[in-house]
Amino acid sequence: MASDPNRAPFEGPLLPLEEEIDRLAGKASPTEEEARLLDRVRREHEAKLGQVYAGLDPWDIVSRVARHPRRPQSTDYLRRICSDFCQLHGDRHFGDDPAILTGFARIGKFKVMVVAHRKGRDTSERMLCNFGCAHPEGYRKALKNMRLAEKFSLPVVTLVDTPGAYPGLGAEERGQAEAIAVNLREMSRLRTPIVSVIIGEGGSGGALGIAVADRVGMMRFSWYSVISPEGCAAILWKQARPDTNAAAAQALHLTAEQNLKLGTIDEIVEEPVGGAHRNHEQAAEMLQRWIIDKITELKRFKIENLVRRRYERLRQIGVVAEAVSPA
């Protein structure tokens, strides 16, 4: 624990407690007093961990937590919360995009259609998945299978985790912007419940392409924005440096709490103390519980009312009121 190579700079105050935990836990036959001390130090560590993570600034959340090498990805969650998963491939137009994972599954008592971004763990898998940046065939595959879910009256569950859609020449030639735009239109009127969760990164149209839903949640230490902090900094300050990235992250209002305040999401999905990367099992349990609660809630609506409420929810995003001062 104390020698973790992925330790973030803001976790420095935790180091003495972690060293003490390692020392006490490493004893072959601890005394009763040492066991009590270990329990107390662990409680102190958890409390301190909660305090540290409660005070993170937006750039720390983006760069150190949402992008943590051990943060659970969609495949990690699906392995823990889904049973009877049957993956579906291809878009029936061009090919199969590994960056978008789709398939039938069971979450709790509900049969669902899962659509998720896939980033990859090792270098070869990341290159295969374009680091989670989907091509147009990925979005067309997602829509094809969401329509299949509509046909069989199955809820759609989407897990968003992408820095953005792939901006390559081939992707543009095959209609990247059109594929995302069609998904936005069709998801807004899909006649089945849709639940979406940003589990890590929610970058621009690449995230929106599978995130139009009746209920949108964000995990506590994820981010969701029209552009990444680095991209914003490169446009506004002509260079992406740590200071400009931090300023951009602050200005973009991209954290879960800020998105909730703006109304772009409906709820925050809590994570284990210190982030989902510290406890995959607990993070998966929290995510599964939230998804089941939302599907149960949405199942109570008639489909006509559900689509109407989804439309009204989307129309409310970005609404502002200007106060006119008297002359």
C-alpha cells in the first residue's frame, strides 16, 4: 500500500498511516494490543482518505482519479454485475468496432441491453480499442442493438467512458458526426427505458452518442464535459500545460457535483472511500444497486409518458432566464 507507484501527490498525508498499517499487518502473530492498534489506524486512514478525496480540485479528479490506471472499466463492471452476457458484434454497414461493447445481459432480475465504451487494459488492447475512442461503426452498432432492445421491450443500460469519438480521417469519411447525430435523435425517442452512467471519462459527442437517457448518473470521481481540459487549454491558451489544464478543468464545470448543479445529470453514483480504483467489488455493488433502482423506477411509466418525459428533460438542459432591469 505504502509503495504504490500510482500514488497521487495529494495522497502524501496518507503515507505515514499506510506505512504503519503495513508494519502492523505484516506481523506473523500480533498481540491483542497490536490488533487493536491496527484497527484504530485503519479507521484513521479511512477517515483521512475521505477528507483528502472530498477536497480534490477538478483537474485532480480528471488526471489522477478518473484516469487512474486501476480504475474499473466497463468490462470490469460487466463481469461483476451482469449474468448471461451475450455479446453482439457488427453494425451491418461496415464492420465491428471494439471500442463499443454491446450485448444482451441480466442485471439483477432485469433482462437488459448493455452498450458500453471499452478502453482496454494493456497496450495491445488499448490500441485495438483506440483507447475508448469509438468509430462511426461503433455508434451504428450501438443504435442497431438499442433498436433491437426496443423491439423486445428491454431496458437499455449504457456505460460511458471515453475521452471522445475517434477523430481520424477514416472515421470522418465514414460519417462520424452523422452517426453520433442520428444516435442523439433516435435515442431521444426510443420506446424503451434508457439508463446511462458516466463511469470514468465523458468526453464531448463521443460520450453523448450513447448517453441520451431517461436517467443519467455520474460516478463521484468521473468527469463529463463538452471537451477535455487539455483540448480546452490548447484552444484558449494555445498550449496545454499543468496550469492551463487546471484552469480549463475549473472553468468547464466537469465534475459530478458541478454537472448535477447544472442539470446535465440526474444523480451522483457514490464510489468507495478513496475512489473506485481502491475497491472494484464495492464500486460494482454501488453501480448495480443504482442501475436496478432506476430501471425499477422507469418501469412504472407507460411508454408514451416515458418518451414524453425524456423529451421534456432534454429540453430543460441549458435553459436560462434573463432578468430585465427597469429602465
